[in-house]
Amino acid sequence: MRKKRLMVVLFALFFILAVSPASYAKIVLKCGTSTQPTHIYNLAAEHFGKIVAEKSAGEIEVQVFPASQLGSERDMVEGLQLGSLEMTLTSTGPMGNFVPQVKLFNLPFLFKDRESCYRVLDGEIGTQIADRFVKVGIRSLGWYENGFRNITNSKVAVNSPEDMKGIKIRVMEDDVFILTMKALGASPLPMAFGELYTALEQKTVDAQENPLAVIHSSRFFEVQKYLAMTGHFYSPAVLLISEMTWQKLTPEQQKIVSDAAVQARDFERQLSLKADQELEAACKKEGMTVTHPDKAPFAKAVASVYSNPSVIKAIGGGNAEEGQKLIDAAIAAAQ
Ligand code: EAX
């Protein structure tokens, strides 16, 4: 009899624990990135996690996994679609494979300065493109920043497009990047970021291009002698959450997550600006030879990318007319 009563009590206890709010399984949002732990993506993702933890009273925990531990940027976005990963902060490098309109932001020399980037990304064009992600199972929580990209290499001080002739350069996995480097006379090789350091070290490629924050945190100065401040692409980043994860959150939790994402975005953009102001000197200090080429001949050399029919069609999601409209609108808004 005693035993029976004990069983009933245990059962009741189990039931209470199973349904009471105190025993809600904590929500863990794993957030993967491709870059090193000290890179601005990871500092921002940690900051985002801190805000979310505070606002949710510990109910939601963000765990950051840097350095391609959870796969390449493309793998991670696929993980979001499958529901095997909750979040990622990624460049737009692989995003054109999911939503072709994103290729718009991969066009060289599209933006004049940071203000122009934010105007386009946070405005109508950026919002409309970000909204398309939901249809493919991912949701944008805001445009973050990777930064203006500069060229590093192990062969020659780059002062003009002519210096790029025959240089083997790693690019992100999108045809707009490939076409741009071909237009400069270089030999582009698309490759995931996680393989890049080794490829530079083993001289599989001579060159790569990335924002200063990536170049410095990845210690590319150990394997690259020359840095040319070309700023040829502005590289946005985007904080993404799996739509499956998003739909499991309550409206209150969704609000906490999306508000924190905006705060962390502003924080990250500040870090990115600071990186651009400080890291050129830091790379010099590490032994890099830095050049500041005139950008006009580079812009002229890559102008053909804008009139490439396959690029225009891709940006329009398979419709050339739509693509041209989007390009024209972006140019107008970016000026
Ligand atoms: O998102 O692949 C790249 O070069 C990216 O700039 C980097 O992974 C940060």
C-alpha cells in the first residue's frame, strides 16, 4: 500500500515537472559562422546571445560556433533549411544559390560608401530581397556587415588592374565574383572560406579578397605579403534563423529575438567601421605591404559584369527585365 502511494506521488511529481513552466526545455539556438572567434561576426553573435538571454530571463540560449565548425557558409544555410541548425551569420557569398536576387549585392563597386549600403539594405530593395528568404525556409533577422573587400596576394604589389593579370585568386562561390575577377584578367577559383588559409599556405592560390576584419582575424598576413585597398565589393552579411525554429517560438520570443538582432546589427556595424579604421595599420605592422590603387580603372575594367546577360537574368530571378529594373533601382538608391 505504501509502495503504491509512493508510486502515485512519484507519478504526480513527474507529471508536474513535465508540464510546469519551470521545466520548459530551454531553447538553444546554435549559431554557426565561418570566421575566427575574434572576428566581428562572432563578437556580434555573442552580443546578440547576451541580449536574448537577458530579455528571455534565460529561457533562450544562443551558442556560437565559429570557424566553420558546423560547415561552410553554404552548408550552414542548408542546415537552416533542413532544421538541423537554428542560426547562422553569413556573407551573401553563397546566398545567391538560395535567392538569386541577392546576387545584386555582389556587383562590384555598387555602393559608394557605408551610408549608401545601409540605405539600400535597410530600405525597400534590401527588405524585399530579405523577405524572399522565407519562401526557401530561412528568415532574415537583418543585414549585418562583412565589409568592403580588399585584395591580398603573395606575388606583387597591386597598383592597377594590370597587376591582377594571371593571378590565381580564391573567390566566394558565386558567378558574379568569378566574372568580376575574370574581367580584371585574374584566374578565379571558387572555394569555401574554411579551406582558404591552407590554400594560401600551400600556394594553391596566390591571392584572395576579404574585408580587413576577416584578413586580420584569419591571420592571412602570415601567408600573404601584399594588401591592395581596392574596396571592389561591399560584402553584406545576414543573420538568418531557420524558419522551422522561428515558427516554434512564441510571438513574445520572436519579438525578443528580432529586437535583439537589430541591436546586435548596429553593434556589429560599429565594430566593422572600427576594424576598417584600425586594421590597415595592424596588417602593416604584421609585415604586409599596403597599396592604395586608384579605384576608377578597376571599376572601368569590371563594368562588363553589369551588362552580362546571365547576371542580369539571375538577379531578376530568371527574368532579365526584372533584373535590369532591380539593378537600375539599386544604382539610383546607392548614389
Ligand atoms: O563571411 O567567404 C568569405 O570570403 C567571407 O567573406 C567570409 O567567410 C566571411
